[in-house]
Amino acid sequence: MAKVARVPLIAGNWKMNLDHLQAIATVQKLDWTLKDASHDYGLAGSEVAVFPPFTDLRSVQNLIAADKLDIVYGAQDLSEQDSGAYTGEISGAFLKALNCTYVLVGHSERRTLHNETDDQLGRKVAAALKHGLVPVLCVGETAEDLETHGPSAVPVAQLRTALAGITGTPNLVIAYEPVWAIGSGQAATPEQAEQVASTLRATLAEHLGDEVADATRILYGGSVKSSNIAGFMRQPNVDGALVGGASLDVTEFASIARFQKHVGT
């Protein structure tokens, strides 16, 4: 099957790592590494994004704007509320004021550690869209889910519930991150990722129509490395990667972002 032309997205989720000074140094080094003339392949037609902690966003914004870096950025979470007495929460309006492009919604760590539900995540998706942010909705199954229900049932159910109140032609990204693969060193196979991504795209088509389904990028996340990115990017329904720990290693993350070099071999 030929791959539909969607702009590949390589996204680095820093999680709770790097203070604002370290963030500046990391983005500077990432930009330099991506532009290093010693590499044979550029990033034409691809997008690279970083997701720093909230406290780093202003520093990253200033650096990218001042130096006109070809890197975009987003936040790791947002509140479903716009404002008010919600101590510790961050509104989508605040993130938009910092010129964030993206925001993660429903990362497995938020689901597990903060007990976020699919209904709540649906409200977060709506809040992101309301404020002009592109939500990166994360879905995925645990090892127990995989054994009990198979590879697609839980991610599809999560997607259906989170998008139940969404209509029109929203600009969003879906990240399939099997929980059993995150931080384990054992990624899903490219074929497994493609099977789930294909089913998720079909689900999008059922709910929002073929136009939205064809335009929506679906990422794979879970122990992504430069040594396995090519296999995922060869799949017709996988449009990029949500990278965790490896995104803190600038050289490794840049190598992942230069997946075209690996795909072509």
C-alpha cells in the first residue's frame, strides 16, 4: 500500500527532566546537530518537536523565536478548564500565549499516575482545540490488555471515548504507545504498530470522516530508537514517533529525526 503524503512528525517528550537552562542548551545542541553538514540527509518534509516541562516553555519559546530555529514545541499536559480555582493546573490559553503548537493529552503516565479517564481526556482534547492547540492524543494497551483483548481493542475504545464530543475537521495527532513497550527496551514490531495504526485510522474515518482520517498523523511511541525507526516509518499508517527517554540524548534523537537516512537503506 502506498503511503499517503502526511508530514512526518518526530516528537520528543522530555517528561520531568531538564531545567530551563538545560532546556536551552539541549535545544541549541539539537538544532546544531540537525543542521550538521556532515550528515547525508536533511529533514526536508519532516517536523521535529520537543515537549519540555512547563517551567521550560518560556525559555524554549524565546530561543526558538530569537534564533528562528526549525523546531516546534508543545506542552506535556493541559487543564480541561480555561481558568479559575484549579491549583497547579495550566490552561490551554496559557500554552497558546507561549506559542505552543502541540500539547500531549492522555500519556500513559497521566492515565496511570493521575487516574485520568477517557471522558476527562475528551474534555482536554476539546480544550486544546478550543485554544488553537494541536492535541497529541495518546492511546495504548497494557500487557494484560494485550493478552486479554488483543492489540487494537483498548486503543480503539480509548479513541472512541476521547473523541465522542468532537465534530467537524479537527487538527489532531494520535500517538499509539503500548504501555508494555514504554521504557522497557522492547518495542512493538513495525507490523504490530501498523495493525493498530490502521485500525485507529479506520476508527477516525467512522467518527470524523475520511478527510480527517487521511489527514491525521498517527505516531508510534514505545522504546523508539535510531536502530528501529526505519521499520516503523516504512509502514503506510505510521507517520512519526513519540520518543521518550531517547529524546534526552540529542545525538540519538537527531538520528531518529533523520529517519529518511535509515529508511532509504
